[in-house]
Amino acid sequence: MRKRERQVFIAAALAFLLLAVFEPSYGWRIRQWLSAGAVADQDAARAAGAGGASAASAAALAAENESLKAELAVLQGVAAELPQGSPSGTLALVYSQYPFNFKSELLVSAGADEGVAAGDAATFHGVLVGTVRRVFPHEALVMTVFDDGFRMAARIGKSGYDTLLSGGASPRAESIVKGAAVAPGDIVYSAAPGIPYGMPIAIVQATDTSPDGLFEEASLGFAYDINAIRSVVIMRE
């Protein structure tokens, strides 16, 4: 600071001290003015900080919104690729067959008047247990996968190998192309016309070669006891 400017500053400071001591009212006004300026500076700084925080928050919300839109688009794309089966069905009770506990057929309490038709799928907790064989006004006869006459086109595992589900006391997956990578734990699911596509049926327990040596076969396991089923849902494609 140059000499003249220093002298002016010292004189102003002395004048301020004299006013503060001998004229308190002037000193009080000067202090109030200085204090108001400091408060104004603080408010301006806070406002600037709040504005920056608001801008950052808005930017974060915008980024999150764009991310959610992208995730929704992906989910919608996946849903569009899934097989579209029937969204609902007809609930039917299974009539008692005591003392004739035949596990190959089920007589159920829904028929033509309830919209049931021959060929419809009978399911238990989303698992296909058979198809409707005969229909009456208020009842229907379901042939289960444990019937010797049951046959249905199906697929196995993630690769979707074609197979023929052959019913009986011990149902099997037959006519699997030789060399197919079928393994225990693979799911057998429906792939027949008139039946909702992709309904689980059974699980592969073991594989072997067909008697003629041309195909592979698989023994199957089931996650339910057919004799314990008390109700089914009748569905169609």
C-alpha cells in the first residue's frame, strides 16, 4: 500500500474510533451498517450454496429417472419374449374315487357348462398333470400323465430338446435326439398344440439309450403325489 493511501486509512480509522467513543449513536449506526453488510454477504453465500445443492440434487434425480426408464424398457423387452399363456383357468374339485383309487384318471367338478373342453390342460400349482379326455355338463374326466395311453409332445431343458412324453405308472421322456445334452434336474415342459406352452411337467432323474439304440430316453420325477390332489385348474391355450 502506498504512503498516501496508508495515511488516509489511518485517518479514517481514528475518526471511526472518536465517533464510537464520543458519539455512541454514530458508532452504533456505523456498526449496524457494517453488520448488515456482513449478514447480506452471508445470506448471499448461503443462497449460492443452496442453489448449487439444488442443481446437484436435480441432476441426480434426472440421472436416476433415466436409469429407471432404461430398466423398464429392458423388462418390457423380456416380457415380450415370454410365451403368452392363458392368464386364468377354471378351478375344479377332484371327486373322491374311493375305493377305486385309480391314479391314471381324475373326475373333476367342472364341465361343458363351465367352459371346459376336451384337450384342455389340467394343472396343479402350475404343473401340468394331464389333459381333459371326456366332458359332461358339469364334470370332466382328466387323463393324467400316469395313464398308459397318455402321449404329449414336450421339450427338455434350456436348449429345448424335443421329446415325446409317454405316460404310464412310470412316465418317461422318449425319442430324444442322440447326443442331446440332457441331464438330471432338467425340466420337461409342454410344447403341444392346444396346451399353454412352457408349462412344467416333470424333472429328469436319469438318462439312458432307447432299446433300439437310435434315441435317448429319460426317467422322470414328479413334485406331487397324484393321489393327494384335491383340486385342479383347467386351462387352454
